[in-house]
Amino acid sequence: MPDVRYPDGTEISPQLDLRVELDLYAGIRPVRLLPGLDLPLADPRSKEIDLVLVRESTEGLFASHGKGKIENDSTATDTMVITRKASERLFDYAFQLARRRKEKGRPGRVTCVDKANVFTSFAFFRKVFGERAARYEDIEADCSYVDAMALNLVRQPWRFDVLVTENMFGDILSDLGASLMGGMGMAPSADIGDDHAVFQPCHGSAPDIAGSGKANPTAMFLSAAMMLEWLGETRENADCIRGGELIRDSVDQAFAAGGLVPTELGGDAGLERITDAVMGALGAATTPSAALSA
């Protein structure tokens, strides 16, 4: 939206300010394929994709947000910052997430994504990763350069479990992950800290389709499910956890029949049809008869 940009062309980014102000250091971007959709990858193994990207959200190259310098209209610089404190808590979160996923049948593996062969900051990032990995002997740990990871997320994304990376790399790879799901309208996200969390779809505004009814609410539903599960886990509230599971299951059920194809995937299902389908599945799941059968 050019009319709300700063004179130099950068955008107003309140979500970045929230991450810093509330210390939301772990950006969580699940990549899980929904049933019933024809998706970009033809390989049948793509239906097995179920990974989570954990993105450091308070420093990295984004530490220069609003602080970049232009010298003599000839040289522009932004500085990347990687600290031990931020890296250690990020890696701990990733390993603990992999442990919870392992309990549910996932492989239990964390892959550090970096560019340690070129940049000192990323060599340090990888060093700290190795130190924290030693504390989680029950979880596999490996590393990948970001360019190789971008290739393999297209070639064989079903191989991965939890990916952990720096802020800018995470920003880029999370959009690649969203494309594997069918688009930004399918991709939920969370920004999580020790005391606070913010949940929102990965996509930004879409003024070109405002008022058209084409917007896909799936990512919003799935973000709400993540929020309820986080509330349930942090407050030991089983009802919240169950609520999140019900929303996620209802989204799966709505798409499973194959007749619900969002507009960004070439179909005609927009805001109203998708909402009605998900709410219908949710209502059926919460009727007394459904509860008794469960």
C-alpha cells in the first residue's frame, strides 16, 4: 500500500514492533498439507509434508529495521546481529517443540538452517546450535545451508520435521513453505515469547481483492487453533487445547471432500463458502451426538 509507506519506500510494520516490545522471539510457521486439495508438488509423498519452521524474530538482519544507513547516496548498510542469548532460547524452543512432536509420532529432528560457510555470524549461530543440541540427546540434530534448504524444500520437503533459522532466512523460507500448502491464505503463524504471544495469518493485507469476497479465511482459522492450543499449554487448560484441535479438525474435514477449492488455487471458494464449510464441520463435531460418539 504505497500511500502508507515512509518516504524511502519502507513499510509501516507494527507486527515487527510487537515482536520487539513483547519479546516474541520464536516465530512459528507450521507447514502441513490439508486433505482434499491439489497442491503444487506432483510427488505423492508431498501429502506427508508436516514440518514447522521456527524463526528467530527479534534480531538477525531485522535488527537493522529502522536503523539502516545510506552514506553519500552511494552506499547503503544494514547490520545483522546474532547473540548467544537469543540463539540459545530459540534453539531450546525448537528442541522442545520437536520433543512434543515426537510424542505424537513425528521424527523428532531439528535442522539448523544458516549460511555458516560464508558469514561469521552464522558460524557462531551454528556453534551455539551444536552446544544446545548436546542437551537434547533424544532429538536428532543436523544443519543445512539455506540455499540447499530452499532446494530441498521443493525437492523433498517431507523429509523435514523442525527447521530453526535466523530472522530474514525464516521470513523467506516461511513463504516457500506457504506455497507448498497452496498459498498464503492457507498458512497460519504465531510469534511466541516467554510471557506473551501473537497469532495471525502469514499473509499481509490484500487491497486488490478488498470487498470481493475472495479472501481465504483458512489461515485465520488455523491461527486461532494455534492460539487456543498455546493458551491451553501455558495455562494447563484442557478445554483450550481441545478447542484448538476441534478447529483444526474442522478445517481438515471441510476440505477433505475435495469440493472446496480456494480462489488462489484456481477454484471459486472464497470467504463465505470456506467459512460456512468450516463452521458446519465445527458445529457437527460439537453436537451432543458427536460428543457421545467421540
